[in-house]
Amino acid sequence: MIEFDCTCVQKHHSIPTEVIEVSDHAILKVPEILKDYHRIFLVADENTYEVAGRQVEALLKESGQLSHSLVLEAPALPDADSIGKVLIEAGRDREVYDITEWSWNPDYVLAVGSGSINDTCRMVSYRLGIPYGIVGTAPSMDGYASVVAPLLNGRKKIVYNCSIARHIIIDLNINAAAPYPLLLSGVGDMVGKYVAILDWEISRDRNGEYFCEQIADMVMKATDQVLASSVNLEKRDLAAIRATSEGLILSGECIAFCGSSRPASGTEHMIGQTWEVMDVEEGKIPNLHGIEVGEGVFVAIELFRKLYGETEDAHLKELIGKYLPVFDKIEKLQQTLKLPFTVTDKDRFVEGILRGRTFRERYTILQYLYDQGQLEVYANDVYDAVMKKYFYRTFKDQFPDWE
């Protein structure tokens, strides 16, 4: 268990995570880390099985701890179909069928993968009432230590409470070999924390919402860490991979400490996840979560900048002003990282903002602008700024006439 005392109204924060192992060749430590479990159900998809699952499976077979494995078709989505398959295959039938007996459940679910596999196994763990852990294969999102899972159910994306990983095992060599878009996805997910904390502060001041200064500071420090190291990710620098992986894990821990994703998810997630849902509604496989969120960050920054220049609320202006320097850093960072854009069509862009306000019940700048009767105006107005500053300028070689 990880725990600490706090000055906020909760007084004490704790999560049941027992081990966080981030190291070279961490995968070799899996049997020892999971030594207390002897019927481990391993879940991967076709891609993550080849990256790490096959090796973990062999190690657990050798140690006598493996119950059985399930390899989902790739790319596995965190949806009802995947969850159903994992639930069906979780139990082991007895050798001799007996109508009076139940199938054997495993004593542990071990996910091998990143966001989709992790969230799928998190829900299965929660429903079966057995612990789970994750062998991460990419620093692509902050959900490894989280207490919630955004799952596709029907044509909606719904955030569910789920189990918290008991063990998080990150092999730096495996993470360093992940496809570059997955590394960018992790950065996109993390830079959104600045927006999330600002949204949280605004809700604290306007609505009296619970706010934890210590958790907010932890998230900000983790984000600073990822931001500083991200320029070296393309070189697969292990120090940068470690900093990014640990920052993402810490962000997820803070979600669990808080009991809600509030410290790590605000306007940027609500817009990005709405675009994901729009893809699902159209029968498309959604883009990487962190890539969608990264673009949502740029949208949120421009909404805040416009509001900063127009508001007559001195306190709100001061609050936004604290974050302008880091917003400038993110704009500059985009020239180096070149986070991909998934939404360039104006109608889709605006729809994501307008629908994003109701993605979940959470007070953000979107609700503030809506209450002021300004959301649609702002959504249309910031489109040009986002395209010019973050998209066309970044990929200007592809758009020589953009100016």
C-alpha cells in the first residue's frame, strides 16, 4: 500500500498498489514480484503478446504460476466485446464436468499491454473481485495506476470505477522500443494535466469543489518532468523513457489518491474523448487516446488565452495568468515534437468542443463559457488560432502557402 497524510479535507490518501517496478529488464522480475499468486491469468493482444506477453508467459510457466493465457485480436479496444471475451475466458473448467461445481477462477489477472488491455483487465478484475497488475508495453497514457477506466460501451465512452493495479511493472527497454506514436500519445496525455489542474482550480473557486493542493502539486511536478524529458523521446533515450513512464504512473496514482480523475482530466480530455466517440459512432477505430487529448490541449489553451484577454473577472484573469508561461512552452514544444493532428475539419472541431462540455459532469472552462452564452462563439473563434499555431506551423513543409 502507498499512503501519506495530507492537509486537505481527506486528511489521508492511500492506494492498494504494492509494487511499482520501473527498470531495465524489469520483465525478468515478474515471477518474483507475483510470488504470492499461483493461478495467474495472462491477457494480451496479438501485438503486446509478441512484444512482452510471450516472454512473461514462459517465465510464469517455468515458475509454475501461470493458469492460462488469452491473446486478443489486435488492436484490442477497451470495449464490451473485449471485456466479454476476457470474462468468458477468465475461468478454467474442471477436467470432469460436474453440474454442482463452478469453473475455477484465477487468483490474479495480469495485463500485458498499455491503455486498452489495461482498462479491459481493470474492469474484469473489478467484476470478478480478484487483484490485477500490468506489465506495461508503452508509456502511452497515465492509466496504469488509475482508479477509473474509460470504456466503450455501445457507441458511448463511459468512465467507470475499476480496480487499482496491485503491481505495475515497466521494462524500460520494452517501453523504449514502442512505436513513436505511442510515445507521443503519452506526452499528449500528460501535457493536458496543466489544463486539468487549472479547470480544477476554477471549479474550486466558483463552486467550492474539493481541491487538494498536495495532489495538484504532485501532478504538476510529474507533468514538468515529462515535458522536460519529452524532447529526447525520439532518440529512445532511456532517461527520457524513465522520466515519462514514472510521470505517467504518478499522474495515475494521483487519480487514485483523489478517488477521481479530476487532477488529470479536464477540458482537454472531454474534447479529445468526444472526438474518439465521434469516430466510434461512425464505425471507425478511434485514434490513440493521448493524441486526441494532445490536440484537445491546444484547443483548451486557446480558449483560456482568449478568455484571459476578454474577461473582466480579475480573480479569473489572475488564475489563468499563472498558467500562460507553461502554455507558451507547450506551443513551442509542438514545433519539436510534432504531435499529430486528427481533427482539422472546422465543423468536427467545433462539434467536439460543444459536445465535449457534456461528456461528463465536470465543471471546466467549457461550462463557464456556456453559462456566459459564449461557448459556440469561442469554439468557432479559436479554430483558426489552433490550426495556425499548432498545425500549419508545425507541418508547414506540407502547407507551403498556409500564411
